[in-house]
Amino acid sequence: MVVGRRRFVGIALVVIGGALAAVGVRRGLITTLRAAFSNALRPTLDPTAPTGPVPSPALATLLAFAEVVVVGETLPGAGREAVQASLQEGAAARPGHRALCEAAAALLDRLAGGSFVALSLAARTALVAEHRLAEYPVGRLELLSPRNRVAFALRDLLVPELITTYYDSPAGWAEVGYRRPYGECGEGREYTKAPA
């Protein structure tokens, strides 16, 4: 059977289009499976762990860590109080949060070779940078490693919480140039100019 040029081009386009569609579907499937697999390995809070206040030494360690991760200097009073209150509220209300806080503080102390709080801000910053503890989110390939699960939980769960808590507080809004935090009313003329 002789196939004309138009018929041949039509058949070729159908075959090529089908092959491209199959590859696209396959890539979409691979992407979906990869995302599902990495989400299954992503750290989560243990729903069976008890709630309760974070012990004082662990809280001090996490506040020292927040100084490094959030602002790179000593937290101001209102910002420090907001971060501390958030950690305590999370530990009291969410199962597994207290265990995460205690494990993260123990990891920081172990990496510091003693008390993380006792280190200078520069030494704490160098330690956090060396161990990549402020990098968020944890990459998909890193999640395959069975080691460093506490560090992954610290990076994936606590780091964003600390940053969000600080910048939602009045001290965080002041840090970025606003005199009033979000939701607090000001003068109408105040909103006609960029913050100074």
C-alpha cells in the first residue's frame, strides 16, 4: 500500500503527538510520585507525644537559636517574649511540639559540645551555618537520609515557626520599618507614604 505525503505527515504527527503525550503523562506521574514520597518522609510532630511546658534550659537554648536564625543579634524584649510565648503555647497545645523543642535543644547543645547558650553570638552563628540548621525547606534528596532526623525537623518545623512568630510581633513589624503592627489602627495620612 502506497501512502501519500499528506497521509504520511498526518500519521507521523499522530505518532509523535502520542509519544510526547505519553512522556508528559509519565513525567507528571513521576513528579506526583516524587512529591508524595518526599512528603511521606518530611518531618512531622509525633501525635502521641505528651504536651506541657518546655523546660527552662531547652527554652533558653531555643531562644538563643532564634537570635541567630531570626535577626542575627540579641532579640529585643517584645520579640523575645513573642517567640517564648509561641514555643510555650505550641508545647502546651500541640502534641509532639514539646518533644520537638526538647530534641532540638539537645541537638544544639550536642553540636556546641556543651551549652549552646554559653557560646557567643558569632560562635552560635558559625555553628548554625556549618551544620546548615537555618536552611529551609529540607531538600527532597536530604530527606532520604535516615540520619539527622532531628536536624531536619528543626529546619522544617521550628525555623519557619520562629521566623513567623518574630515578624508577626510588634518587634518584627518595627524591624521592617512600621511603627504599628499589623491590625493596629494608625492615622490616615500615615499610609500615604512609605515607612521611613
